[in-house]
Amino acid sequence: MKIKILKDYNELSYTVADIVEEQIKREPISRFILPTGSTPHGLYKELVSRELDWGAVMTYNLDVYIMNPNHSQSYQTFMKENLFNKINIYPTNCQFPDRNVQSYEQRLKGIPADLCILGIGTNGHIAFNEPGSSFDSETRVVDLNEQTIEDNSRFFDSVDDVPKQAITMGLKTIMKSKKIVLIANGVHKYKILNVAMNGGITEKVPASILQKHNNVEVFYCD
Ligand code: F6R
């Protein structure tokens, strides 16, 4: 699979913002699946600056930590601070997985998302589908693996403060999206990105499932 290498983080952010903008303008009633983490920061900043009409958009987040949603490091807080509080989206149109996993799954099953934006973990995870996750997986509670806890400890005072569990959208659910865009930033991501896109398709590398999707774009910058 082709990995499009972009000049820098700015280009990565506005290239993906262009795709989102084009989707909203073409179909104002659009459904997006969205990530958190450090990679989409620039994308969300760029989207906020474009003053698009989000009035009929529905969003579904990929995952949440199992923790107080009002905590400063919760994914609900992240989305509010970086995007939702700064655009004209209806709070009720911003959905997050919760313990009622069947209900979240049903909401996504009816109509596939128009666009799913993904980051990738250094262990090849997408959302919190860690290595070994079934390609048939749906929304569920998962244990985070050691690598992910270590990687995400940079957002917390100590590694012990990182939540050990999360609720994640499954790989099967992600694959139902009409279009998928994967973004990765930093040399530490290149090796796993290349393995996932050009190596074998295996549950050991969850992102490798994307090779089976017919409408995926992958963007990388150093
Ligand atoms: C977060 C998510 C994760 C991240 C991945 C990369 O909602 O779905 O899969 O995309 O862990 O995180 P960053 O961007 O922080 O390197």
C-alpha cells in the first residue's frame, strides 16, 4: 500500500483537513469516526480555523479510557478542548463509546461512517485494538498492553496513572467505514507503518487489516 510522505506536520494536518472539508461540503449530513492522541492535534486546529458548518455532522470517537470523563486526560475532555467546544457541532451529535457497547455498535451499524480518521500506535494498534485483536472484533472493553501504557504515560504524571483499560471500537466496525485515512507523525512510527501497510496481513499487527479496505489513504511525515 502506498504511504504518502508529506513535507511536514503542517502539510499532514491541512491535507487531512482538506479531506474533511470536502466531505462536509459535499454531504453536510456526514458521519465521522475520530481519533485522539498527539497526531490529530494539528488537524483539529486547522479544522477549527476553517469555520466549517458542523451543524448536521455526527461524530463517533474511536475509543475512551475507562476513567472519569471529566478528567483532564480523558478522551472526552481532549475532544471538547481541541475540537467540539470550538465548532458549531451539537454536543448530542458527538458520541463516545461507553459500557453499553452493544448500543454504540448499533449506532454505527445502521449507516457506515463516511470517513474514519485513524492514528497508529507503535505496536501497530488502531483505536485500542492491540496486537492479537480479532479482525472480527466489535466495540468492547479491552486491557491496554504494556507498550501502549508506556507510550501514553507522557500525558500523565506517572506511568501508574495511565488507565489500564479502555473501550474501543472494533476492527470490523472500523472497516465498515466508506473511507479511511490513517495519519502518522514521527520517525518512531515509520517502521510499524511500513510493516502494517506492506507486510503480511495478520492480527499480530492490527493496522494491517487496512490492506483489505478499498478506500484507504495513508499519510506520514517525519
Ligand atoms: C486514540 C487512538 C490511538 C492513537 C494511537 C496513536 O484515539 O485511537 O490508536 O491514534 O495510539 O497515538 P498518538 O497520535 O498519540 O501517537
